[in-house]
Amino acid sequence: MKYNLTNNEKQFCEEYVRNGCNASRAYQAVYGCSIEDARKRYCKTFRKQEIKDYITDLQKEAFEVACINAER
């Protein structure tokens, strides 16, 4: 599925999934702000449905890869 997200939004989603779903840390890593600012700002990012959908797809993909690796 094609998502209409900015590069930063895509990076945020990928970092969020990669770091175990820590939104503050993901926001901080992508936008280069303090953790305090990230805590205040990341919730605005989650309001966008396309962000939620992309994260869900990334999580499904990560789960599928993990299951395949676990079987091997």
C-alpha cells in the first residue's frame, strides 16, 4: 500500500516499530528535539490515520519476519 507521508513521518513510524513502540524516543530520533519536547509533540503525529495505518503494516511485517526466523 502506498502512503502519502513525509520522509520524517515514515522515519518516525519505522523508528517507532524498531525501538519497541516508544513514541517519544522515535520522535526525538527523527526530529532531533529534546525528550521533553518529543513527549509534548509526538501525540500530534498519531492523530493522522495514515501514520496509524503505516505503523500497523510495519508491525505486521515485523511479526511475519520474526515468525519465519523463529521457525528456522
